[in-house]
Amino acid sequence: MIRERVILITGANGEVGHGLIEALSAMPDQLPIVALDIKRLERPLRHLVKRTIIGDILNTELLESLDTEFEIDTIYHLAALLSTSSEFNPEGAHRVNVQGTINLLKLTVDQGVMRGAPVKFMYASSIASYGVPDLETKEAAGSVTEDQYLNPVTMYGCNKLYCEHLGRYYAERYRQLAASKAIGVDFRCVRFPGLISAMTVPTGGTSDYAPEMLHAAAQGKPYASFVRKDTTIPFMVMPDAIKALITLAQAPREKLSRYVYNVTSFSRSAEEFAKMVQSSFPGAQITFDPSDARQSIVDSWPAGLDDSAARQDWAWSPDYDADRAFHDYLAPTIVERYRETGEH
């Protein structure tokens, strides 16, 4: 049996998954895409993929069938229970976010054994991996590197940080006491800031106050932010997030000095963000009604990320600063979205 060579995307029906499918399918000479998600891929994207699979990354039988049927060139692992949802169901989050990742790392190992060389495993991590102890420290720290303040305060952040370490283990030391050296994983991780998409509605991330402002304004709905006006974290728009994943995947392994890379674009306070929204949507009604629990989580994330390692190793550079993000991407795309759907 000849196995077809493909790219596997888990969590394909999420915000990042949508953008990744569109970007990869538009590239010349690109491998077919297998999209895996617990929900069926949205109809407009289905023609862009080879196969849509409705399934769970905890289902080892399903993953074994993928291992048998396909030669997987690269896995983009995006599936996760997001930060807010994870706090309501920490044990479920651990199962999905950690055990699911281990299952996929094992699939990647098995694929590497059949190929005779490590297979790429692209992992989407998060600013939630950080845990800055207090606001004074946060202000003094400024933009932090990949190795600072790694004391996450959420289950989601704990899961993400642990999976970064799992990736390093599977890359360097998998079954290190075995009689013969095991084939590891070509693990590559992007640690994202808050992500903002014009194409999909926010789905439960703790940084979603920023995109929620935008989507509410575009629909003419009032919005009460769950964080203070002075709350500051880094952000990135979805096209740059997709660019980061694909660019890192294409980088020669020998150019990479680490497994986990920060990427970022711009940092803004919630008040600055609200003013930018109101500049594009003059009638936007944005107020601030901080939630103590969610506020404390966002306060533990740094005000900026140092992405100099990514810039040096694989020439990372975002296409969108704050002004271009708003005026060229977010505002016009969101306006068009709601015009087409009639959601006002």
C-alpha cells in the first residue's frame, strides 16, 4: 500500500486552523492537507483540504489509522481547550492539552520510524506560559525572553509550558535508555502573544477582550471589557500568526538554535486598543468592567515579548504593526464580514 504524503492540521476548525488551511492551500506545490477537529470543518474550507476528519486527538485508534493511511510530512498541532474554558475544567484541559499532545508526538515518532528521519511537529504555544509575579515586576521587565518568568498561573499555561518541555524531550531524549537510539521529533514551537482575527469570532481566550471589542463595535453592540484600561499585553493579527508558523516550518533545522520561539507584533493597553477601535468605528460603546479573576491572569502575562531569537534564526518579522493591523486588515475585513452576514 502506497501511503499518500500529507500535512496534518489538528484543531483545524479553530481561528488559527482556518488561516493556516487558506495559506497552505494557496502555496504552489503544496502537499494535500488532512484536517482533524472535533467539529466538522466549515463548508467554505472543505474544498481546500484532502480529507476532513471529525475526531478527537485522545482517540488513539483514530491516530493509528492516520499512521497507517498517510505519510505525514508535517503536523501542525493547534487543537487545545482554551484558557478560559480550561479554568472551568482543569482536568479535562489536561487530558486534551497534554495527553492529546503526547498522543500526537507518539504519532510523529512512529511516522519518523517509517521514514527513517524525524518528522516536523509544529506546536502552537502561548503567552500563557508566562507568570510574572506582580505589576511592578511586569512594568520593570518590559519585553521578556523565552526563558524568563515561566511560572504560569492557569491550567492552560501549565499545559502549554509542559508540552514545550515534552517537545524538547521527544526531540532530544526520547527513550534515551533504549538499547538503540530512537528517532526523535523535529519539534518547533511558536509562543504566540494574544491573537486577533478578523475572520472568526473569539472563542474563549483570556486575551480575547481586544478582538471582542472589535467584533462588538462592528455589530453596533456595546462592550464591557473584562480588564482594566491600563492592562497591557502584546498582540498579533492572524495573518502574521500564520506567517510565523509557516516560516518556522520552512526554516532549515541547522539554523535553529532553540525549540521554542517568541513572536510578537505590537503591545497596546486596553484603553489604547479601545481608542483605536473607536477611531475605526466612531459609534463604538466600550466600557471597562474588570473581572478580578480574569484580570489577575492577564496581569501575570508580560507587557511585551522579546522575539530577537526568531528574528535572528529564521528572519522573523511581522507584516503588521498596530496601525496597519487596524486600518488595512481588521477594520475593513470585519466590516465586510458583517455586511455579508447581515449581523448588525
